[in-house]
Amino acid sequence: MRYLVIGVLILIVASLASALFFVFHDRGDSKRAVKALAVRVGLSVALFVFLMAAYYLGLIPGRL
């Protein structure tokens, strides 16, 4: 469980970094930065929903 969350967080940061690269590299000619940011938002929402569901199902203890 912990490694899955860490992996998704790494993917979120990588998507943010690629969006930053596309903003500076494409100079507004492409929609790649918007797509990369949309992927980041999707991953963030999916991670939040996954963590909430895991807590509700008892996969994550209430006290760490």
C-alpha cells in the first residue's frame, strides 16, 4: 500500500515536471502542457479517492 502511494506521488511530480518543461519548450504552440496538467489532476483525484476508499474499507488504520 505504501509503495503504491509513493509511486503515484512520483508520477504526479513527474507529470508536473513534464508540464513545466512543455510550457517553456513549446512557447504556447502546443496543448501538451494542458494535457500533462490534466493527467496530474486526474492522478491526484484518483489517489485521494483511493485513500478515502482504503480508509473506509479498513485497509488503512485510523491511527498511524
